[in-house]
Amino acid sequence: MSTPRSRIWFHEFRPGGPRASESQELHNQILDLWAQGKTKAEIATMLEIDKHTVRKITWKARKDGDERGFAKTIPVLTTSFSSHSVLDVYQEQYIIRGLARAFEVSHAEMEAVLRRIAGELKEASGE
């Protein structure tokens, strides 16, 4: 999907570019919609941008520690989201990706295995 906004993104909306403030506003719109539970495709359609742009912005938000970027990230090994920082959740996902790479399985498969193990451990401890 090629839209007028995505074609001129690099030149016009880059940091320090003539429309940088619009870029920041767009980032905030994307992250707010993501935090409301919208999918990447829905956000892309609503804002007339490419869904890969949405993916990049949510990824960068997680990397920068913006809580809105973690709106759809559910911690695997922690008990509740509020008891841990956003950075802890990001690092946990980073570890899961590393394990997936080491065992040559997909991230989703590794996450499912870890969720199952975490559930078994909770049952065994009586939680």
C-alpha cells in the first residue's frame, strides 16, 4: 500500500525535517490507537499509512520504553504487568527471542512452551 504520506515520509517527516512535528503527532496517534487495542492493519487503514510503518513505530516505542508500545505484550514469566517495569517486560521478550533462535524454533512456539511451563510451575506451587 503506497500512500502519499508513506512516499514522502523520509524526506518530509524525518527528525529535523519540515514536517517533524506532524511526524511526532502521527507517532502519538499510532501509539494511542495501539494502546486502545487496535490492530496494526486497522491503524494503518485509519491513518492511511503502511502497516509496516505502524510496526516500526510500535517496535521503537517498546525499545525506547514507552508503555503504549507494550499495550498488547503480555508478560510470560511475571505475575502481573503493574508489578514490573516496561523495560523488564521488553527484556523478557528479548530473552524469549534469544531462546527461540538458539533452539531454532519460532518466537511464538518458544513463548507457548514457556507459558505452559510457567502454568505448570504455578499449579505445582499451589498459586
